[in-house]
Amino acid sequence: MTEAMVLVVALLGGGWLALRPLLDRTAWPDEPSDDRDDVARAVSSLRDLEFARAAGTIDAADEARLRARIEASAFAAQDRPAPRAPVRTLIAAALLAGAATVLIVALLPASAGDRAPGETMTGTVPGGGPSTAALESRVRETPNDIPTRLALADAYEEEGRATEASEQYRAVLTLDADNVPALNGLGMLLFRSGSTEGALLATDRVLAMRPRDADALFLKGLVLYSQEKYADAVRVWSVYLEVGEFHSAAAMVRNLYADARIKSGAK
């Protein structure tokens, strides 16, 4: 692995020296910046910040400070210097990255083969999210925090605590009656408890807002299948299989879908 890293570093250094004259050229056209890119990046950053706060990877003070900074900069007019030459910079970067990738792909398998059984490729183990107790504490401190309540509901479900999970989903719906994750989560819990009509009500509310929501389509088809309404299940799952190719339940649905088609006499 050491030899591979040395080669990569050497290649990057040599490539930079070789391409540096190209970066100084001024004949290549500049690409004008677009303020809409800044807004899109700000929206993405705010979404990432929201998830980080729900996962407990950032404290409230830092979250508030970063949110204010992102929101203030999203629409603020800025006097930017004209970009020097992004096109040629990207070309140079692509050449360097491509060459480095070739070396890494060629050399990493041999280096990876030397690790001990059970050792990760990088030698590190990803850390877990906040504990159930930590999420409970956060919900008590900020009862209107919807992402944290949803995370707590998920934690309860993983621990088999369906009643507590249901309470969290209902609390979220009290705060936001159209919250899709809460409706889908509560619908699944209702179905598992035998309340098929309640589950259908939850899925229909989601599908009224998002007609192609994979989770809701999966659950609605499952409820209909359990009620032996096979033709209706086929209709719902036909849409699900169009949009839920990579959904976690896709393999199961394909088998049930084929069975429902047979039982409904569908051709």
C-alpha cells in the first residue's frame, strides 16, 4: 500500500507540473457564474443540515449559526471576480483524477488482500447514530422537532416497540398532518396490528399528495393482497414496480405480484 501511495503522489505532482502551463493560458473561454447555482447549493446545504441535526451530529448552537449563514448568503448579491478559466481547470483536474483512479484501481486490490480477516478496507468502523435514550431526551427538550421524533419512531420500531413508535408518528401528524414519513410509518404499524382499513386510509392520504410514492404503493398493494382483492393489488403494484425498482421490498413484491396476477386472472 505504501508503494501505491507513493506512486499516486508522484503522479499527481508530476501531472500538476505538466499541466500548470495550461492553467496560465488565457485563450480558453471563461464560464459565467449563475446565482441560481448558489441558491440550489444553499437549499441542498439546508437539507443536509436538517438531517445532521436530526441525527445528532451537530449541536443546536452550531446548527443555528450555520443555518443563518447559509440563508443569509443564498440570496445576497455578491461581487464575484470573473472566474479565471473553469473549463480548463476542470479538464486538468479530470486528467489528474483519471490517472490517479487508474493507479488506485490497479493497486488497491493487491494491497487490500493483505488485511487481516474481518478488518475493514480503511481500518475504521463507521460510528452509529444517537441512542434511543438520547433521542428521547431530545424530544423532551424540543417536542416540536419533527425529524427527531421520526428518528425516535424508527428506533422504537427497530427495538420492537410498536406502541411507542405509533405514538411518535401520531405526535408528528399532530404537528404536520401531511407528513409523508409519519403517514407511511403509522400505516405500516396499523397493518401489522390488523387494522387494514386504517392502513388504507394512511396510504390513500399519501398517494393523494404523491401518487407515485413507493412506500405507500407497496403498503397499499400489500393490504389489498391480504384482503384477497387481487385485481386491485395488481393495479397498485404495477405502478409500484415502475417506480420502486430499488425499493427494499421490490423482490418480495415481484413474487406476490405474480401470484396476484394468477389469482385475479390477469393476462
